[in-house]
Amino acid sequence: KREHNEWGLRMRAVRDAGQSAVLAVQPGFIRAGGEGLMTVVGTNLNGALDLGPGLKVVEEGSRGAGHILVRVAADGAAPTGVRAIKVGKSGLADALTVYSAIDRLQVEPAYAVGRVGGNGGAEAAVQAVFDAVAWSNGADGEAGTADDLRIGPVPAQWSVEPWNERAAADQDVNFAGQMDKDEGVFTPAGAGPNPERKYQTNNAGNLKVIATVDEGGQAVQGDGHLMVTVQRWVNPPIR
């Protein structure tokens, strides 16, 4: 969003040389035994789509030189892990992750800073944007070992809690701002003194950010740290 530069952007540019190339799969994961829509992105795409063993194209929704939209079903016994895909003679390594279950969530970034703003002041509020990155513990069932499988960012429900006892006593959750429960975007509250707070202080806060997904009826959670602080008046140039 132009009004929120803090959202940032990761972009990979590829020159169209007139040849067929597979560039990405969106989303880049599917659960073994599951089904969902998937878009293959590329240039000059031509030929049959091959997603590897255990994955079947149920329906092709649309196709063009730059994309193929399909509904994919994954067999319950589909091999898990990161795999390559092909469109005709073109392919992409490490394009798609097949997983069996979400074992844990990792909130990214693990620490973020938001800034109060607006409320008649010159500086707009600076939002904090989070992703819930799902992981599988792999065959050994243990987190933090070599066979762990990064699934990728998944939809989650978002909430905030006080980071510590001081934050709870100061009611930071009530004053620091609002978390979008579906998008993981935190919008800090207005700038300036708040007469409803102790000592009429500003709307700074120290918060724990919590992401939750439903995994077979069980809640899987991850958390991060958000510091809501005052405006930054000087932005040094990037060199």
C-alpha cells in the first residue's frame, strides 16, 4: 500500500526471453489427502502440467501464456517434502511442498515495531505486518532437527496479549491499537497524550502477537513480540 511503506515488498524479476519458464506456484504447498486451487505462474507456458507423484489435476480452470489455474487433489500417501513441477519441457525445482500436518507456527517477524500516529499530528501511524509460517516436524516428530519441513505462510487467526505483567497492569492491549484478526496487520492507536491512561501518557504498548490455526480440531499457535512506540521524526536515507 502506498500510504504504508512499512508493508514492504519482495519481488523477483525475470526477463522474458521468449522461452517457456515456470516461475512459481501459488500457494506453494498442499496437504497430503487434501484438495485446493493452485496457480502455476510463468512465461510462455505450454504443455501438460506434471505435479509429481500423488498429485492429480482434478480440473483446469483457466490457462494462458503466463498462468495455469487448476484444482489439485493430493493422495493421502503422496510423498511429503519439497518437489519440482513441470509444464511441458519446462520445470522448476523446489516449487511445491507436500506436507502431512502442521506441527507448529512461527510468527514472522519475531519482533516488530509499530508507531502511533495521526490524531491530528503530522505523522501517520506505522503498522506492523505479520505472517504465520507453518512447519512440520518431519519423520522424527521433533522440532528443530534436520528433517523439519517449512510449509510456508498460512491463513491464521490473530490476537494480541500483554507481553509482561507491566503491560497487563498498564492495559496496553486496550490502548495500543487494533489487530486485524484475519490479516495479521496491527494498526497502532492515535498519537498524543491519552487522558484515559495513567498519567495521561501516550498509547505506547508492549504486546505479544499470537497466531492460531485449527489443525484437526486442535489449536496450533505461535507468537511474536510487538513494541508500539512513538513517532519517528527523521528517516535517514537508505545508502
